[in-house]
Amino acid sequence: MKIMSKEQEPEEFYRKLKSQLLDTTDWPAIYLFKFIVPTDKEKIRDVEDIFDNLGAVINTKQSKKGKYTSVSVNVRMKSPDTVIEKYKEVGQKIEGVISL
């Protein structure tokens, strides 16, 4: 999965992602979301809250210097559209997050 570059239009990025997900996965499927967030308990909890009640398995790991935390979310998603909706929701609600 590629990180969206600043030059790339978000809708173009999501259109390509949807196409890749349709080509490579049978839906519904378990999907692994990965995010990098500044180490802040509230921001990490915000990511967890977005996936609450979906049966997600969430793992966190702090960077060596402790400035950032990676958040991995394994969860069953219905379709590529639901994956994209979650990426957009995290990006809109959590300042400084990087979606991988």
C-alpha cells in the first residue's frame, strides 16, 4: 500500500486504491489498516474509537524515540468502499495521522 503524496489528488488516490482492492481481494475480507500517529493517548484512542464495535484487533507500537506510534487495525470489511470510508474518516478526525 502506498502513502498518498501531497501532489496526488485524494480522489485519484482513492480511485486507484479501490481498483487495486477489487482486483486483489474477494470481499468481504479481513483488511489491515496501518496508521502512524504522533504519540498522544487521545489520538491513539480516537483511531481505536473509529473501529469500535467492528470486532477489530488493534495493535500499537511506539517508535524508538517515542515521538510516533504505529497503529495496526485488523478488521473484516464489507467492500473497498468501506475501506476507503474508514481511511477518510481517520484522516478527517485525527490531526497529523499518516495512513499507510
